[in-house]
Amino acid sequence: MPDRGLLDLNSVGPTELAPTPEAFVFERARWLQVTFEVARAAALRRLPPDVTRPIPCYGRLVVVDGSLGTKRVGLAALLAGGRFRMMPRNVLVEAVVDGDASAMRGLLGAGVSEGRVRLERSGQRAAAEVGRGGAGLATATLPGLYAIEPTMLRWDAWLGVGERGGATVISESVVTPEFDTAYLSKDATFDPVRALSPESPWRQFRNLTTISACYAEGTFVLRGPDVQQPWT
């Protein structure tokens, strides 16, 4: 039998999900994704009981920078890979929003806070920094970018924890990017800030081995939340 998640629902603060599905359309956007192997114990601690772990256990950092209407907004999502109803999914561990986090919290659920998100590209190199409360959380670097056909990239849905009608539920948000250009990097890094507390999920999701990394530009669309089922 596969290992199931060990997330303690009592440790998740109440977060009311948006009453109807909503689309966040990041226009003139840049985004990157780094996938990396993490320790089994760290991954299981962040997966809900209805989600099983993959082999190897992996985490993902997704950083998006783009325009939401008239505002420039940055989003950094730390995710844990899992399988839900037999399908690969990304479980939200924490997210940092450079801007107003309230609307994004209604989409993604618990674990969303305001902070600092920076994403820059210079030639064949892209880099991101994530911080909160005046302190850094993590950095990611993608050197040696080389162009690819965007259809090579796959984007799994995101799962979160929230409340709807007084019940704790699984929310699902779907990523549907529209690409202008897409790139891969073979030597990408993801590095949590060493000064973080051992209890920080950013530190617990230490990169054991980088699996893959990509960078893209275009329109990044995040749709949800589609409520899947109440947790028991």
C-alpha cells in the first residue's frame, strides 16, 4: 500500500474559500518551476490523508510575476507532489504573495501570506527570491536556459485546504498557461535560507536532488477553487 499523508487538520487555520470558481490571469507574465526530491518525512507531513506520495517524494517551487489587471503581483508557491484520486497533483504547502494576499487565499486556501517575490531573467539565466517579514525564505536559479516547444511542459492541478459551508474541504485549482516562449534548465538550484527555523516548511523541503526546471513567458492562468470533497 502506498504511504498516505500525515497532515494534522487541527494544525490548519480556518480559511474560507471563494464561493464560486475564479480565474486569476497573470498577463505579460514570467514564471519558473523547479522540481526537486525531498525527504519522505517532510513530504508526508504536508500531504493530507487522502493523498499518497510518489516515488521519489518531490517538492516544487513555482514563482510567477505578472499583471493582474492594473497591478503587478508576484506569487511564490511551495508545493508537495502527490497523487489524489489516482491523478498527479501539487499540494500547497505555503504561498507568498507580493501584493494583496486575501483574494489568492480565497482561491488556494490556508497557508497564503504576504511577502516579497522577485523574479528576474538576464540572457540565458533566470533567478527568483522569496521572502516574508523582512527575512528571506528561499532562492532559485536556472542557468543555461535553452528554448523548447511549450507542449513539452506539463502542469498538474494544485490542491489546497479550506472551508466551505463550515466543512473542511479539498480545493483544486487548475493551471492553464498560454505560452509565448518556454525554456528548460539542466543545472537549476533551489536553496532554502539556512537561517530559517527547523520547523519552517521551506527549510524542511531541502533540495536533495534537482529533478527538472523550466522558465516561461506569456499568460499564466490559475483557475479555481473547485471543491472536491469534505475531509472526514
